[in-house]
Amino acid sequence: MNAPQVREMTLAGCDRVAEIRVGGRQWAYRGLMPQAHLDAMSPSEDAERHRTRFRQARPGVLNLVAEQEGETVGWLCHGPCRDGEVPPRSAELYALYVDPVRSGAGVGQALLGESIRRCSAAGHARMYLWVLRDNARARRFYERSGFRADGVEEPYEVAGVAVPEVRYVRELTG
């Protein structure tokens, strides 16, 4: 299989990205979030929300997709850091999802690598992200990519169940 190719997402990609986001969440968060919540996720509703956000085109927010063999197989979004407590010149990785059947095939690495490259080129000194504390697979992925937990944890709740998040950071080079 060819290496994933990363490009900027277009509005036309919202439906496929929603399938990846919902499928990725249902796969990655199984056992970490209430199953009824995961089962209730709707790709069509997610696509509509994503189209709305995409059309709003917030400054500095970038949606990237990864393609293999002509099919979109992953999605990533980064932009300005939403946490006011971080140093200036910081970016935030908002989300990264890969089609579960492509997990472990380098899709996430290709997306994250391009995101880091673009954030560095834009003059960001560091990149932050939030990950579910108990999502060991995702935490290992980010740690292999040079991110480290910085000791900040936030409460997060889904359908009445606590699923705390931890913050990770990676220093970037210009």
C-alpha cells in the first residue's frame, strides 16, 4: 500500500471525514466512554456540524486529510490554542482520527507530521493537545511523536461518566 498523502480538506470532504470521526471515536473510545453514547453518534449529524464549522473558517484553523489509493482515510484539525494559560505562539491539535481499518498503517503519523511541519513553519513554538487520561493507545502514539504530558488534567464528562483528559505538549522548531 502506498504511503498516505496529506492535503488540506475541502468542504466536499465533510461527509467522509464525519464517517472517519464517528468510526474513529466508536473504535478508540470503546470501554472508555458509555457505549450508549458511542452507539448514538451519527455520521450525518457530525457531517452537518463539521460543514458549519468549516464554512465559518476561523483564522488559523487548518483541516488536513490523508488519502491512500484515492480514498480519504484520516483527518486532523489544528489551530490557535484555546487554553489561555499557555505561553504565546502555541498551537493546539484539536483532533486526529484515522479510519479504524487503517490504524497502525502510518496514516496518523503522516497527518501529525504535516501538522507539526505547518505549525513550525507558521512560527509556533509549541503544540498542545488534550487526550483522554485512560486512552493508553493514543497516549503512546503521541509520546512516540515527541509529546509529553505536562501535568495538567481537566475533568470531562460524557453521559454522566467522568472521562478526564490530560494535556500534552511538544516543543516545535522553527
